[in-house]
Amino acid sequence: MGVSVGLTSGAIMAKGTLAQKKKYAGDLMTLKKIGAWAITEPNSGSDAFGAMKSTARRDGEGGYILNGNKTFITNGPHADTIVFICRLDEPGVEPRDRKIVSLILDSGMPGLEQSPAFKKMGIGASPTGELFLSDVKAGPERLMGESEDGYGRSGAKSTFSTERSGVAAMALGLVERSLEMSLDYARTRVQFDQPIGSYQLIQLKLAKMEVARLNLENLVFRFIETRAAGKDMSMAEASAMKLYAAQAAMEVTTEAVQILAAPATCAQRAWSN
Ligand SMILES: Cc1cc2nc3c(=O)[nH]c(=O)nc-3n(C[C@H](O)[C@H](O)[C@H](O)COP(=O)(O)OP(=O)(O)OC[C@H]3O[C@@H](n4cnc5c(N)ncnc54)[C@H](O)[C@@H]3O)c2cc1C
């Protein structure tokens, strides 16, 4: 949902033309369609712009011919609408200096292939896959903002900022549920004639989980308030939020596994709820 509504329709609402907003964003925001936002490639992850190989070549009729391979794309397997970020094939300009442009694609376009979902270690409800583009013909109306300067590096960076803040909301959900399950188990699991929650070692783990939950809640509220005031978070603040949120979620879920002890019991309880 975050990628479809937040990133894909968010990018179109921020930088698309009125016609593009009408055609694509409404259906994404009302969940009639699923969106994907594709920048990562097999050899371009952290160095998303520098190592990017996917290209848009001008076709001489105002449109573009698209080629490339994207990977780790959330909703890639099922997306109806894809924001495809690539490099403009500009003869005479050094590859690393070429413009970044974005095009809005529809599933089923000739030459566009969407892989099945990968098997992942976690986040099972969010499908992740690959996109393969081979001479996909895209008319000028698909170019984001109908301009080669419509949604390039700065547009994509502002989407990174939204994505980073969204990680705090995901982490908050993980932490809340881990804490609920841990509290429930600590109250009911008896060892040495006492609920394990009566032991200080377990109490300290639960206290640290609550501190993480409160911090994450505050970060999420701060993000909501900032956006409600019509402002964007800075890249530094959104990045700090993602770093803290991801680490807090890892620490809390690891401690939850310790409290619930046998991993098999943990898995069984997680699925049964
Ligand atoms: C579940 C999931 C969903 C995703 N969804 C999307 C999506 O919807 N759309 C999309 O475009 N992408 C998506 N991605 C891709 C994600 O953006 C990339 O995984 C991310 O950019 C990192 O790239 P990489 O995995 O290739 O790691 P790499 O860039 O290869 O990094 C490997 C390691 O090297 C480290 N490293 C890299 N550069 C440096 C450096 N300069 N100094 C020190 N250390 C460095 C990294 O921190 C990391 O530890 C998704 C990934 C996952 C796991």
C-alpha cells in the first residue's frame, strides 16, 4: 500500500501533468489499481543514479524506446501502473552525466515483462520482483510531467524521503505487535512457579520495547504533522528516522523471540493471531 499509494501515486501527484494525475493517480489512491516505483537494478542499488543502465531513447516521433532490467521492485509482479526511472540515451553526453527521466507504464505493454514474486525472509505480504523491458514503445504522454526535466534526480530523491519516513510506520507496527505478544506471554508463561514477567531480566526487555514503541510513535506523529502542515521532511531527518526505526524494529523483534523462547512456538503464535 505504501509503495502504491505513497510512492507511485505520490510521484505522479507531485510531478505529473493534470492528465497523468487524472488517468493514473485516482485509481491508485482508491486502490482500484496497484502501483510500482522502479529505480533499482541488478548493478545499481545504493548507487541508484550513477550505475543505472536502463535507458529511454528518443524515437524521433516525440516518444521513447525503453530498455532495461529492474529488480527488487515492490508490487513489480502485480503492478498495473509502473513509474519507470531511467537514463536518457543522449549521444555525445558521458553515460554518468545523462539526464534521469521517468515514464509511466501500464502492465501488458508490448515488451514489458513482470516476474513472479521472489521468496523473501520477511515482509511476505509485500510482493517483490523484477521488470524486464525490451524495446517498449512509450508515447510522449507517458513521460512524467511531459518533460525531460519532469521527474529526475531531485524528484526521485524527494520520493526516497517519503519512503524513508514510511519505514518508521512499518517498524511501529512490528514493535507494537511484538510488545503485545511478549507482554501476553510474559504474563501467562510460568517457570520456576512464577510468570516469567515477574523476573527483572524480562521486565527490562519489555521496558526497552516500550521505549522503542514510544519513540517510533513520536516519529510517526512528527512526520504526519509535518506533512499536514504542507512541509516535507529533510532528507537528513527522513534518513535518521529510517535508520532508527529499522534498528529499533530489529532489536525489539529479536528480544521478542528471546521472550517467546522456542522459535517454533513463536512462529506458531504469530500465525495463529
Ligand atoms: C523488500 C524490498 C523492497 C524493495 N522495493 C523497492 C522498490 O519498490 N523500488 C525500488 O526501486 N527498489 C526497491 N528495493 C531495492 C532497494 O532500494 C535496494 O535494495 C537498496 O537501494 C540497496 O541496494 P542493494 O540491495 O543493491 O545493496 P548494495 O547497494 O549493493 O549494497 C550492499 C551493501 O554495501 C553497502 N554499501 C553500498 N555503498 C556503500 C558505500 N559507499 N559505503 C559503504 N557501504 C556501502 C550497503 O549499505 C550494503 O550493506 C527494495 C528492496 C527490498 C529489500
